[in-house]
Amino acid sequence: MSKVLLIEYDKCVGCKNCEMICSLVHEGTCSSRLSRIRVARDERAGWNIPVSCAMCEEPICVAVCPSGACGRDPNTGIIMIDSARCIGCRQCVMACPFGHANFDPLKKTAFKCDLCQGDPQCAKWCWTGAISYGPLEEWLAQKRQQLALKLHP
Amino acid sequence: MRKSIGYAGLILEVDLSEQHLRVRELPDDMCRGYLGGIGFNARIVYDQVPAGTDPLGPDNVLVFGVGAMVGSPFPTASRTEVSAKSPMTGLFGTSNSGMFFGIQLKNAGFDALVIKGQSPTPVYLLIEDGSVNILGAAEIWGQDSWAALDILKNKYPGAEAALIGPAGENRVRFACIENSYYDAWARTGLGAVMGAKKLKAIVVRGRQGLSPHRTDSFIEIAWKARQLIESSPFFQPFKSYGSMNAAMPYGSFKALNAHNFNRGCLPDWKENFARNKVEELTKGHIACQSCIIACAHWVEIREGPYQGLKMKDMEVTPTVSFGSGCGMSLEACVKAAEMGQRYGMDMVSAASVMAMAAEMFTRGTITAEELGYELNFGDDVAMLRLMDDIAHRRGLGDILAEGAKLAGQKIAGGEEYAMHIKGLEMPMIDPRGRFSTWSLGMLTNVRGGDHLRCRNPIENLRYNENKFAYQKERFGFDQKMYEALDMPDHLKKKAIDLEADTTDIAIMSRWAEDLINLFNALGVCIRPPVEHKIGPTILAEAFTAWTGMEMTAEELMCAAERIWNVMKLFNLREGEKTEDSRFPGRFYQEDGGAVKLDEQQITRVLRQYYQARGWEPDSGRPSPEKIKELGLD
């Protein structure tokens, strides 16, 4: 996969609009509970952490899935859950180390980020740049450039 | 779990005297006629609070109305209006706040929450998807709002809460309702109403989701709205500095409330309250639900007596209220904000009575013996001590907790230092330094001395010249800005004269009040980049796609006008008089470092405003024709 979802915690201001737009495009409803991306927020302490799928190279959600519903799309490389094959055992939800994979209480199946098939709407709608989508190497180069500019303005 | 279209579809009524709950369906005509938020509140308070009701008695009704578009990704749709009869003014009390309470209440199933009666013992309300419980509040009653929130958030993870602090429990007349830790429904004393009902908190946790009527077009419209807001020249400054942007221009116009409106600005204002000072104390920004501006700052005090304070703060109105009104340092303003939040007090009113007390002390109207200490402007420690005394109604604080108007009546010789309109203390802006649409709006405001219900959407803060005293303010923008303003052409031509480069204050006031009413009904924020670029046209598109109810821009503005008229009729029923729309006497007798106000001229522009509203020009009452036109007869 050449592009990855890039999340910079310190840029997030906690508007949670990513949750609204994600659940709306996937489920036709605005609901944090059904959003693939979630923002962990501690208002008292003043921090906001957007959490989405890391698209692990060795995905534990895939490893624990007993029905073959959770797997990597061979064409796109995106790890997805096929709700038709999901048996609702929640193993992927429990195994995900980031609290990302989730469970739909109405459909009784698990769900996770599918990168909107290569055009993630959370990244498009994130106005602070906390969530972006692109090649990791370019992003790192940009970060190094920013550091350089700080040292040599 | 039911998926709703736009609205949650239900109104929850809680009677605390009877410990009784009732859920009723939200009627369609209520949505069309009053939209949501402030609209629902206006109708419900008008219908359910009988004339002459004691604001702190069981018959007052406290309403939380969530904006119609809250729960959607429309930029800034986050806001909830709370209303009741105000213990400050005896008139329509109302206040608006964002963050995450509204979206949770709506997702729990309710567009509005109506609280009646009075509980014999302290209680809190727990509202979760479809279930409502009245629970004993022994554990949190007496706690400051942050401590109470820590307990509630621990008990109900993921929940939001509206709650009162000690000020609300002690019925400080200007107590506010805290909206989680750092925000509040602050003005007009709604926290005292909640305290009188012995209701400590409303905890909401909602997860059911809200669906647009037409998903694709709604997403398209929300995206367009975002682009519009980002294209406003007010966007970047607001994104960077939030509302603190206004602190410097108002200082240079000599239009600050310095030392209880004795002078337009303080000598070291620029050094102590400028942008670089704000930058020094802040790091990062915090947003409300779905906001694309995030005007709020995260503040950290790293040295000095208030070292270690970390909180969301540096909003211009409270900061200037303490900084200029009481002469406090910027760091002490942050401390005062912390106390305001923990105690649950309206900071504008608190700062105003503190400044009033300092002036009375300076002039010998009250003494150090009565106070227990000396109280000079600029004495941070004494000011914060007084704030503590007010919240706990100790000593003279007990009288000041009644608000400037009543305290002025109770303290011999105090009345002339009470800076209020209709019983509500005025915020930072002094009309003697700059008379604008904003200034007139403070007189015509249904909630009294306040600047948040009328603001020219294309106000130009670069200028303060006024060739046509009280009638106009300088427009000062180019043709493109004129064209981009979403206002019907016939009205725009009357409101803005491009050739003379002026904006008509009376006509713009009426438009701005209705526009802000519309925002407060739909739950959209009134921050300048939004108010500037988001008008009734795109709001009508968004409302229609979200709710499935076809409404035109004209129909939305008509609903907003109806809401304003209902609030005004409530006030008139409670005995508001024409002469109540007047600035404090000082403004006509002293120049305050700028120019004295001309009462005749102001009466003239008020008449023009009443005419622009279709009201009777002498009395300022809605005319029978207007009442009929709005379907209120």
C-alpha cells in the first residue's frame, strides 16, 4: 500500500466532525458509535486523540477471525470486514490493540475502517490537518522539512 | 434504537415537584414555525410560564432546546439554547452554548427538555437512550462544578453534563449553568433557576444517531458551507486568536468598560492584553462539535501566583470584563475564569458587580470595614476574594450576589454605579467610544444588557468614524464583500449605502437580530466568519436536506422574526416598559474618555428600529398587524 492514513495527535482540536462524516457516508446516519474513526477526548486535561485503523502488516484482527470475514483485499491491500460473512463473535474487536475495530449493535456484526476504498472522508473533512492520507515517505520528508525551517527560518 | 430524520422527534417534560416524566411528540408545526433551539424555548416558555411567576419559584420552567441541525456535520452545528424567566431581569432569560451536550441530548432521543416544579431534595437527572431517571444528588450537592463533573463522568463514561456549582445552589442571581468543564449557559441567571429547583445536574448519554433526509445533498451543502466560512476574511484571524481579536480595537476606540465604565481604556492595555501576551499563555485550540474554527484557547500559566493553572480560556468577553472592568492582570483573569467555572457564575455579571464594588469603595460608598478588606481596581487578590464572597454569599458578597441592579437599590448611593440594562450587567463594549449596530442591539436585546443577540454580519473593526451620529456606521469594505453578503437585494440596498460607504444601524440591527435568532434556532455558531458567510439561503438548503421539510430562505427568516416577537411579547407581558431600553445614566452624563451619549438621538434611532421591525414607533410594541402577519394572534 503506497498511501497510509496519517494522524498527528497534536493537531486535533476535538471537533469530532470526522466521526459525523464517517458514519454518514458508511451508514447514512450521523453517529459516533457507528463511526470508523473515533476521537478519544479528555476535556478537563485538554487533549484529543483520533484513533483509526493502523492497517497493520500483521493484522491481529485477521488472525483471530474464525469466519474469514476479516481479511486483506488482495487488490487494494485494505483490511476489511465482510459483514455478510461476519458471525458477530467480536474477536477482532477484543483483539485490536488500538480499540479501533467496533461492533454494530443493530446489525450485530463487526465493522472497521475501509479507507473509503482509497478516498478516506475523515482526511478530506479534517480541516486542521490532524488526519491526512498519503505516502508515508512524503509525509516524513515534510516533517523533516518543517524541523529544518524551525532551525533555519 | 431508532434512527431519526434530522430531529430526534420528542420533547421530554420533567416535573420535579411531582417526580413525574412525560414524553410528547414534536409536532410538525412547531418545527416549521419555530425550527428548534431558541424557537422551541420561546414558544414553550411563553405558553407555560404564567405572567408574574417568581423566577426562583416552582412555576418557572427551564427549557433546553437543541438546535435543529445539531448532530450533523454542518460546520459549527453544536449549540443548545437554555431559557426560563430570568431572575436578573424578570424578563425572557436565555443563553446559548456549544460543545457536546446538545448532540448527546438529541442522540438520547430528545430535541427539547422542559423542567418544571421544584424538588424537595437535591437531585440530578440521568437521560440515556430512551431512559430517564431522577436520582438523589447528595454526593455532588455542595461540590464545585469541576469536582461534581469528575464524579459524574467517572460514573457515566462518555456522558456530557449540564450542571450548577455553589453559586447556583446559593441562588446567586447571576449563577450560570455549566456546560461540562469550561463552557456555560452563562447569562441571565439560569443557574439560579436550576438551583432553586434543587437540580444539580443533567447527565446525558445518547447513541442512537440522526440521519439526514437526503444524505448526498446534505454532505454537499455542508462542504459548501465549510468553503464559504473559510473564504471569509474573518476566518484566519479567528482561527488564530479567537475572540481576543476584539480586545485591541475596542481599546483603541476607547470603548472598553475600564474601571466600571469610568474610562474607555487602561494606560497599559496594549502591553498587557495584546496578541503576543495571549500567545505567551496559550498553546493550541479547542473546538466544539463540528466546528471548523476552534476559537477557544488552551491556556497554561507557567509562573507567578497562578502557576499551574491549565484550562480552556481566553475568551474575550470574560477576559476583558475582569481585565478592563476590574483592572486585573491577564493571569488573574485566568484565575477568575477558573473560579467562575468552578462556582458556576456568569463572568460578565460577576466582573461587573466586582467593578461596581471597587468603584463604590473608591468613592467611599462602601468601606473596608463593611467589606472586610480594601478593594481597589487592579488589586487581583482583593478582587478574587470578593468573587469568592459573592459565590458563597458572605458579607457584602451576599448583597452583590443579587446583581448590580438590586445591589444598587440596597446599598445607599449605589444605584448610579450599577452598569446594567433591564437588570442585566453590560459587557465590555462602551457605546460612548463606538456607537454601532452592536450598541443599539444592547438596548433592543430581549435579554437586557448584552451584545450577543445583535451583531452586524459585516462589521468593520478597522473604523470608528461616524459622520452620521447614531444613524450609521462605516461599511468600509469593497463591492465584492457587499455582493457576497447573503441578504435579500431590496433590504441590502436599504441597509448598506455603497456610495456613502455606510451601514444603516436600525435596519441592520433588525436583520442581525433575526439572523442570530436563526442561528440559535438551528444550532449554528454566531462567530464572525460564520455570521459573515452563512446566510438564510444556504441554511434553507441545509435545513431542507437535513429534515426533509421544504423551507425557503424567506420562510426561515420569518420563523426567526416570529421567535424574536414571541420573546418580546413575553417581556411585555412581564411589564417591560419603553423607557427600560436605556443605557445607564453615566453614559449620558460623563464622556468616559470618549463622548457623552445624546439621548434624543438614541430615541430617534430606536424609533427607526421599531419601524424596521414593523412595531409601533412610540411604544416599541409589536403592532397588531405584525402579530397577525406572524400568526401570533
